[in-house]
Amino acid sequence: MGARKERADAARNREAVLAAADDLFARSESPRSVSMEDVAAAAGVGKGTLFRRFGDRTGLIRALVEARIEPLRAAVESGPAPLGPATPPRERVPALLDAVLGFKLANRHLSLALEEAGSGSPYEAGHYLWWHATLRQTLERIPGLGDSGFTAHALLAATRADLVEHLVGEEGMTGEQLRAHVAALAAKVLGSP
């Protein structure tokens, strides 16, 4: 009986931490300004609980992104068109890019925090590797396209959170304009059938 209560408390603490972190990242001017201490205080938990559960700030950000992206991941892995795996590749590639971009537009500060978090290359992060592999495998189904691995990297570069933040946050481009530009880029890369 005691173990069951601990699991319920742990689940409640996890949800409180994720909700607090989500709110703090959404309200912050810069993702860098949100500390683990801020999140622990807002969630009403000790810093130790936070570090035991998530390891570090990067682990917390990853958990928050994973919780938000799960419905999109399910749609990409097993859903219907236009994101699902059975979609013809010339239709799926622009839909995948639009989904990535839509997620980053809806989660600008959180996406930026994830891309800036931790050490090492952002191109080795789990979320990036998954998007890249999905896009690469879809591009491989287009005859004569060329190097699908490089093409996937080049197309995903147009959806980087720092670029999205610069264009939308600094230059005042609307999300709709940015989505139209990325769709036009994808159309140029894919060419005509």
C-alpha cells in the first residue's frame, strides 16, 4: 500500500513540475533565465526532487517537450495522411516540415530552450535524430532525389528554433508567412514528379 501512495505522489509531483516549467518558459523573456530553483519553487517541490526526477535542466526541458510532442509523434508514426507513414512522400515531406514548424511556433520558448540546452551538438539530440530519420526515410522514397540524409538536414534547418525565434520574434514575420516560405522551399527541393 505504501509503494502505491509514493507512485501517486511522484506522478503528482511530476505533473506539478511540468506545469510549472511550462508556465515559466512561456512567460520568460529568455529560456536561459529559467532555473531549476525557479521551477522547484513554482511547483512547490524541493530542488532535490527535481534533480532526482529529471537529472538536470536539460532533462526537465526534454521531458516537457516529450509530453507536448507525443500526440504529434503518434500521428507521424502510425496516423493517417498527411503525416502518417502511408502518405505519398511528395505529400508527406511538406506535411512533416509544417508539423515541425507548427510545433516550434506553438512552443517557441520551450523549443529554443531545448535547442540551447546541454552540451554537444543539437544534431545529436533525440528529438532531432527522430525528425531527421523520419524525413530521411520519406525522402528516400522519392526516385532520383539524391542524398536524402543531407536534404533532410537542409530542410530541417529552416525549422530550427533559433531561426524561428529570429524571424518571428525579431523580424516580425507571422507564423503563416514562415509556414508558406518553408512550404515553398520544400516544393523547390522536391521539384515536380
